[in-house]
Amino acid sequence: MGYSRSIYRLADESKVQREGYLENEWLLVGTGLEYSPVQNFKINLGVRYYFNRQMTIYDKDGNNEREYDVDNAWGGALSLKFDF
């Protein structure tokens, strides 16, 4: 289970909000599997469900301009890890 919140500075010429900010938030639940076929090598495979997703646009002064509810969605992850 997890929570993510990130804030991005938009470009000065952004068509979304000039010189503004984008805040992105969501919750997720997921599970995964880790497999090590040989020493020092791991394969991770996971499935995730993202919910309560929301994006908020702010102007350059930090005033809330617009809020968007984003649909829930399934996602996944695959990683390969070599230790040396």
C-alpha cells in the first residue's frame, strides 16, 4: 500500500498554466513477486491499483486554479536487478 504526492513547476510558456505548478496525488495497493534465478540477479514483477487520483493546477502565486479527479487505473512494474 502506498501514497504518492509530487509537485512540478510548469514551463513559463505552458499552455496548461503559465509559470504555474501541477500537484499530482494518488493512493495505491499492489502485490509483487521477486525471483532470483542465479546469484546476484533478481527479477521483480508486480501489479498495482491506483485510486483516489487527483491533479491540481496552481498559478504562479500558489492559488488553486483547477482540480481534476482522475479515473482509477491498474498498473504494473517490472524490474531487473544485478548486484555486483
